[in-house]
Amino acid sequence: MPSILVLDLGGCEGCIASIMNSYPKLEKKYDLYISYLGNLNLDREFDFAIVSGPVSLVSSEKIDLLKKVRENSKILVAYGSCASVGGIFLYSKGQNCRFASIGKVVDIDYSIPGCPPASRTIINFLNCIEKKGGRFLELFKALTKYQKLSGFDLIDDVVLTGLCVGCGACTLSCPTEALQLVDGVPDLIVEKCIRCGTCIVRCPKFTQNILR
Amino acid sequence: MFHDVNLENPIGSVEGIYVAKPKKVENAGVVTSILLYMLENKKVDGVVTARKVKGILGKILLIKTRDELLNTVGNCWSVVPYTMKLKDMLTSSNLNKIAFVGLPCQAQFLRHMKTFPLVESDFANKIYVIISLFCMGTFITDGFVKLIREYKISPEDVKNIDIDKDYLVIIHSDGEIKVPVDIVLNHIQHGCLLCPDYTGVFADISAGRAITKKGTLLITRSKLGDNIIKKASEEGYIEVESASEDEITKLKEKALEKLKRAMDYTAKLL
Ligand code: SF4
Ligand code: SF4
Ligand code: SF4
């Protein structure tokens, strides 16, 4: 069975908890290594490493850990908003609080935002990998080029550039109701944006653009 | 698996292509008939679709009964946005199997949400079936209304709109007018000019006007979509026949036209 390492680098562990919800399904097809199971062993090779949480740029320990995971895994997935697009940690201030999406430190293969992604996401992602394709897999690959994505980018890159068609996918996707349609286009209530990136990866204009 | 458009195949993955006519309720339209079949046979407990409110403007509704459904009028030729209100309606209702009708861009978004719920507030498990209407693009409403007023047509009188090669055909209460596409292009949303998908490749069922004969063209893309069409026909809600080679060729031509337009404009605008 293919092996999967699931590791949180310092997020809220919500992503791990959501993966644990799928454990009964996952264990039928994969060997899982998760701290919750008490079998975390970083000295072996993995077919997949699913990493959640941001990387602290002031912790050489975390940086080294991440690099080691990269070396030991065939496919590295940045899972959840913090690991993939920075998430709410990008707001943190102070000399000792420098966080980044993990793509800033190592090369990643797929980037899946979500805060936290619902349990079904990991299963469907692995299914897509197994079937080798699909547009959404390409999307998660294309997202690895971005170190940050949020409602701010949606406004800048889609709305202010005049590409928005007013479909409402972003407003319907936002978990905090930070986006509202005003005169048919989205407007961002900045204080409410947790930088989860869901709105922009659901925006048909953004995705058509990065997949063209 | 749902495949994206490309130059070899501009209509995406296909399970079956049919031409259908309404049967049970004569003046209902094929999509409405399919929805009616699903509601009356409890395949879904709700339908989210756009209703024309005024002129070319529409509103998204959550429909639960036959009467509500038959009172909604179809196409709006403007994107009818999914709003936060819709989310409130969906999350607060006890409806759990919903049919969504939208445009290709909305079908893509819904499929993404259904397959990859990225946040707990996603209502992925309520999306039962996704139906997409064919789309050549939508208008910047203010500009378009001004344009048709110049032709002495009031938006309230617009009955149907279709693109026929170099002309936009606007069918209104007193007849029809043809507006050269060059003029119309200025009033199509920029985002739509970049959109490559005519039929809605991420839907379970795509529907639009048939080209070679009277009727509605249906493309099914999943087993679920195909079963719905077959059952709706068995139960006498619609009359279905396989689309002719000629019809499919013409459909592909039209889809290719949109894809090429998207490629041209992508080179120009981005
Ligand atoms: S606007 Fe909403 S969906 Fe978009 S990044 Fe912010 S919180 Fe997430
Ligand atoms: S998802 Fe994109 S195109 Fe749709 S309303 Fe939001 S910004 Fe506009
Ligand atoms: S042309 Fe594309 S983006 Fe525009 S409304 Fe139609 S499906 Fe949506």
C-alpha cells in the first residue's frame, strides 16, 4: 500500500483533524503515519507527505524538518490554507512571528487551500491522483506557483481588472461572509478575510486564467 | 471524470447527446420538465434556478414545489449571481438533495465545491445534480439595455436571444431584430470573452437550443445525468431522441467558435 505522512508544522491542527475523519476510508488503501496514531516516523520514505500549517521562518528546526520531509517524500502536498497560501498566519506581526506558506521553503507538488478542507477533499484528491488527471488536479498543481492568495487578490486580480462576470461563486464560498456583491461585483470587508483562499480558487475567471 | 474543453473536443466529456421536447407540461420547456420530474418523483427536494424578474435581469430562487417551478421563467441573458442570501437559504433549510441550474462558469464552481469542499461551510453534500445552460456570454446589462433601446425595444419585451454567426438575434413581442455581432461585442462582459466553455463541461446535464431542428439539445456527462434523462423520458415528462450526426457537428462548431474567441481575447486582453 502507498504510504502517507500527515504532518502539522504549527497550525491549529484542524487540517489533521479533518483528515482523521477520513481515516476509516483512508486506511483501507494507504499506510498512514500521523502523530495522532503515535507512529510518526520521519526517517523513512513516503509516497505522499500531506503537510499542514505554515512554516515559521524564524525556526531553523521547523525549516529543517520541512526540508527533510521534502527529501523523503515523492509527492509533497501543501494541505490547508496556511501551508498552501499562507492563511491567517500572514497577518501575524512581530520579529519572532514570521510565517509563510511552505512553498516558500521547499518545492511542492500540489497546493490545496481550505480552512480546514472538509474530510471529503483528501479522499477525492487521492482518487484524482490515482486516475491521473482532471482539471481540478491541474488547478491544485498550478496553485503551487502562488505563495499567497486571498480575497485581496480576488479583488485585485479579477474584480479590478474587469474580468469578474458576477457569478457569485466567491461570495457563496467565503466561510466568513467577507465578500458581498455590491452592484453585481464582489466587495471585500477586509477585517473579515481570514486569507483562506477559497474564494479565488473557486473563481472561474481566476482559474481559467491560471490554467490557460 | 469531467474533462475540460480543448480544440479537439470543445464540448468536454459526453455520456449521451439527445434532442428533447417537453411532453407532460406542453409549454414548460425541457429543463423545467426534467426538474419537474425530479421534484415530483422525490429525486431532489429542491431546485436552485434563475427566474426572470424584469427585462433581462433575473434572480436566483430556491424552489420546492411544482407550482413555484412552473411559475419561473427561464433564460435571463445576464449572469444571475449566487448570493449570500442563497447560502443562508440553503444552510437554514432542511433540504438535502438539490438540483442546481446555472451557467457553465457556475457549473464549474459547483463541481469544484462538490468534489473539493474546502471549508466546512461548503454545502457540497446538498448538491445532487448540476445542470448547465449553454452560454455564449452575458451582457453588461446597462450597456445592453441602452443598445436595444436604440432599436426601440424595451427590455421587458425581449422573449429570446440567440447568436447566429455574425448576428445577435433578439426575438421580442413584435418580431425580431438582428444586431451585428461587432456592435454587440462591446456589451459582452470581458470575463465572458475569455470564457472557453460553451456547453458547461462540469455539469451532469448540459442543455441548450438545438440547431438543426426544434427542440432542446441535452448533453449528459455522468451516469447520474444520463439516468435522469432516461427516467424523465420513461415517466413521460420529456420526449427524447439521440441527436443526429449533423446536430452534433453543428454543436461542436458553435462550441469551437467560443473556444477560439476565448483564445483570441486571452491573447489580446491578458
Ligand atoms: S474573502 Fe473569504 S473566502 Fe476569500 S480568502 Fe478571505 S475569508 Fe477566505
Ligand atoms: S467568483 Fe470571480 S467572476 Fe464570480 S463573482 Fe466572484 S470574482 Fe466575479
Ligand atoms: S460566457 Fe462563461 S463566464 Fe460568461 S456567463 Fe457564460 S459561462 Fe459564465
